[in-house]
Amino acid sequence: MTLTNENDPAKEALAGHYREIIRLLGENPEREGLLKTPLRMAKSMQFLTSGYREDPEAVLASAMFQEEDYKQMVIVKDIDFFSLCEHHLLPFFGKAHVAYIPNKYITGLSKIPRVVDIFARRLQIQERLTLQIKECIQKTLNPLGVMVVIEAQHLCMQMRGVAKQNSLTTTSDFTGFFQQAKTREEFMNLIKK
């Protein structure tokens, strides 16, 4: 994988750009404390954007099992995630809550957090992240419904701009049976417990 290849041209190019950014900010990139920072930044950005190199549908499909009888909600809640806001390249982070109602197929429970991570490890906005997770599960498993709720803190709002330290942004999206208010309400009550 790109992260372990020491002769990775992309990593070297990124490091060169970070060296120049440090210089343009008025610092000396050759100073002892900053000498290895460009390479560390390059490795960090490759990790934080590794979702571009993974296929979330393949992850779900790799642990897809036929289950004819189960037609109730499957919920994976409190999935920690970290992402980068595409507007300022500052982190936003929080919890994702995902539910689906099977229609012949279920997936391994660990695959849902993996899908969240894959989409979160891209330059993102919270609204698109919510939509992409929902669409991936709907397309791959074809369930009777999917619902995704994401609660996140955005450092672009906390560290700069309006500087509101305790703000929390919540987004949701849903399909199928979750279009019924009663089903959505049941999901929301279950994730609050």
C-alpha cells in the first residue's frame, strides 16, 4: 500500500509541497523541529485520504450473507469517525449511527464502520458523507430501508471563523421504510439509549 512504500513518488511530491508551504508561512523548513515535518505531513495526508483508494461496496459485499427471515432493524451506532472538511482541510469528527432493514441479505457488522471510515477518509462535507454511506448500503445490500444520522464537531467552526466551541452539526438521510415517521422515530429512540 502507498503508506508503507518508502519510494512513493506521490509522498515525495506532497512532502516537497509541504516544505514550500512551511517556507511561505515564514518558517525555516530546515530547522531541526521542522526537518521531518513535510514527510510526516505527506504520510498523514495519505492516511487521512486513504478512502479514495478503497471500494466501500466491495467491503460490504465481502461479508454479504443471505438471510431470508430477518426483517427488523439492524443498527450500528456510535461509530467514531474523523474526516477533513474540503473547504479548509481542517478536521471534523463525531459519531455515525447507521441502520438498515434487511431484504434477503445482511452484512458483517464490522463492515458498516469500515464503510463509514472509507467515506470519511476523503475530503468531505458532512452532508455528502451522510448521503454516500446511505447510498452505498442501499445499492449493495438492497435493503427495505437505510437510515444514517451523523453528529459532528467541525474545527473550521471552532478554531476559526465563528469560533463556536460547543456547536454540533447533525445530518440525516434515509430510504425505504425509514420514510415512515414511526420507523424513523424508533431508530432515533434506539440510538439515544
